Amino acid sequence: MTADRRPDRLTGGRTGPPSHRRRARLRGSRPLLAFLTAALLVVGVCAAGIAWDPFRAAAGQAPAAGQHPAAAPDPDATGARTTGALPFDLPQPAALRSGAAGRKLVFAHYFTPYPLSLDNASADADYYTRNYLAPGGENGKHERYGGLLRDRPPPVPPKDGDWEYANLQQEVRTARGAGLDGFTLDLLSLTGRNWERANLLMKAAHAVDPAFRIMLMPDMTSLDTDDPAVLADALAALGKAPAAHRLGDGRLVVSPFKAEQKDPAWWTRVIDTLRSRHGVRTAFVPLFLDFEGHNTAFAPLSYGFSEWGSRSYVGQEGATAAVDRSHGLGKIWMQPVSVQDARPNQGVYDEAGNTATLRATWTRAIDDGADWVQLTTWNDYSEGSQFAPSLHNGYAYLDLTSYYLTRFKTGHWPRIVRDTLYLTSRTQFAAAGPAGAQALVMSPRKGSAAPRDTVEVLSFLTEPATVRTTVGPVEGAHEAPAGPHAELLPLKPGTSAAEVVRGGKAGAAVELPYRVDPTVRVQDLQYYAATSGRGA
């Protein structure tokens, strides 16, 4: 159960170590020691000529030379797409939203506690750095598990005026630029900062793109009401926003997270109140943690179904039965697509196998004929499950999603027009124990693939070529075919790099600038990523 009474979203509520789910208070004094420590770290790193990285500094892990800058220019700040970043030419939004492609919808799960910035401060001393990434942040609240987060949104410079609104607009532009149709909005509460940010996101989405949709997802593990009328009133209020996702016939789409927390009769009262009190017709798409146990009972009131899904690449075959069952009942199916999951504050992680989970879950959505997709998640950094651009992953996972999204929507694999490499690995070995004060360490979730220590070179080539690699002290090469190809290499201490060589000439190249260390102070089992398409 989480700190705000929200259960683990994969176990369906089985008790475990507490997890942070609410945005922490930003007011209050900052301990002098923490301030001085952060300042000394920043000064030392800058003096050495190395780009700043708050997590690796706080964790006592040395950054490698050439590491990504803390506040690199954001290609989405103006809404412009990055030319040449992808191995293919992404269709324009109009093409992805019309005809058959427009009926295949792709959403990303937006988690309101982790926007681009929490306090409009510079990245070297903002709330993420001081309190979420630092092992002793929030007055030692997260020291037991080495800090709340292992990654963060890409730092953004402080802004004048309504900075929260501007940052939310930027996130919408990023999602739209990747080909997404919208966000599923996790409604954690009906008051307070998360509720305020939810309303602001509705406004920001419409301002950026009137066609960008926000699907309402009341979180039944977190909401503090048992009154169906209270929830109906809140949904009706949000549903008035032009950005609220509606079907072509005008029905408001409502997709509660862990819908089985309430029985079908309770949900019928919500739906009836929406209609009778507010004149709102509803398309109900419950998301289950236990689809098999509840789909029959919920079928009479549902337009479609979804589930939260698994975060490891093994065992994904079961998704086929869920799609078939939904279609057999005349319902649409929203397929979960994930990249990875590592939760320090719950002491659990799933073995994602580099990009294997991302590729496997997208394959299921495509091959099984899912109607909609939900990326789980856009920005839940406490689960390490983010597709959104981040400090340690850049745009790599979102860029890969654009490739599979195009196939999902258009029915055709896009043609590879430029060589592109994606490089992924952890920065430590899976069995490495933290040498610092961290007491709670992560173990693999039951049913996950076995832990592995690998570097993956995922190549998208226009023609066959040689791919030269460096993993720590080991240099190598392999032949890669045209199209996508994944090559696994043993993880070694040091940094990793790869480049395409064809006809004796070097081409696309990528470096993962985060050093793999045999000894670490803090356990970090996320896969870091880099792409040749974006450069350093």
C-alpha cells in the first residue's frame, strides 16, 4: 500500500513497502547541509568541465565525459519536429488521425505528481534534485531506499509568468510530436495540487492542439470518496473541457484505474448520475488489475476494456486472450504498452531486458488487433516506467514508440530512410549491492524474467552494415541486416558506444555516456538509453 493509500499497480493491492504517490509540500526550510552539499557538487562538476547530473552526483557515481547537458535545447519547446531524429519519416498528425489510422488511438498515462518542474527553479537546486534524487532528500524520508527517484524529467529553465501552464503545453507538444493522440489522465484526487494540475492540463492540451485528447482515468486506489455522485460531479466538471476525450457520438470516455475497486452497481450509479444530473452520456472503459476475474460482470455497462499489464518481456502472450475476449463481447480493447519498471520505494523491479519489453508489448498490440494503446506510463518516475523524455534516457524510448505507433495506426511498417542506433544498458550490475546507507533493495517481481547484465545495440539500417561496438574495455563488431535488429553484448565496467560502418566509411554513431561502475552507493536498475538520431 502506498503512502496515500494507493496499492501497487501491478499486484492489485497486496501490501508491501510504502510508496510515495503525492507531490510533496514545496514550502519549508531547506537544511543547510543539503544546500551546501548540492552547491559543492555543482561547483566541482562544472569546474571539471563535465555536464551536471544530479542523481549520479548524489549517488556517488562518477559521470563520464561527454554526458548530456542538464538543460539541453528542447526540440518540442516551439512545437517543431526534429528533422532526422528518427530512422523513418513520421507521418504528419493529420495522416495519423484520419481514416483507419484515426480509429487506432494511442494514449500515454499522465501522472500529475511529476510534471517538468515542481518549483520553477534551476535544475541544479530544484525540488527534484534536492528532495527526490538525493538519497537523503525530504529530510531523510527516502534514505531507506536510496532516494525516491532514479531519473527525472529533462531540466527546463525557469520561466516568467504561468510557468506550470507553459510546461504542460510543452509536454503536450512533445507527445503530439511523437504521434500520440492524447493522454490518459490519472485522477489521484478531486482537490489539491493534483486536481489543479489536471484541470490545467486540460486547458493546456486544447491550447496546443484542439485535436489532442485527454481521457479521464479516476484512480480508484487513491480517490477519497465512496459517493458515486461526488465522482460523477467531478467527471462532469472536467468533461466540460474541450480536450476531454469523447467518441464521435459525443459520449464522454471514462476509464477508471482499478475499476474493480467498486462493483458494477456502484459504477452504474456514477453513469446514471452523469446522465441525469449533467446530461453527460458515457462510454465506460474500465481498466482492471484482474481482467479475467471481472470482465463478465462489467460487460453490460462497458464500451471497452483495458488492463495495467506486465512490465517484463516474458509472459506477454496472455494479452491475446484478453483482446479476443473483449472483441467476443463486442468491446474495444486498450492494450498496455510498457518499457520498464523499477520501484526503489517498494523494493521491486521487473527485468525489462533492455528494449525487449517495449518491443514485446508493442508487438502484442499490433499482432493481436488492439483498438487503442495506453503507454504505461508517460511520466511516473517513481515506477521508472516513463516513456517521456528524461534526463537519463533522452528521447530514445519515445522515438522507438513512434516507429511502432506508425505501424499500429497505418497497418504498414514505415520504410527505414536513415541509419539509426539505440544503445541501452544499466549503469550497474543487477546483483551489485549498494555500498551506501540504502537498506531496502529491489528484487525481481514474481513472474519477471531473470535479471541479466547486457548492453543492447538496436539498429535500424537502410542496408546491411557492420556495427562496431565498444563496451568498457572490449571492442567488437557484428553484421546487422537492413531494418531493425537487436544485438546483445555482455555488460562491462566503463562506457559503451556503437557506430555503423558501411563500405569502409563510418556513419551513424551513439555513445551511452553513463559509466558502469562495479561498486555503487545506490541501487539503480533502470536501463539508460541513448540514440544516434538525437546526438549528444
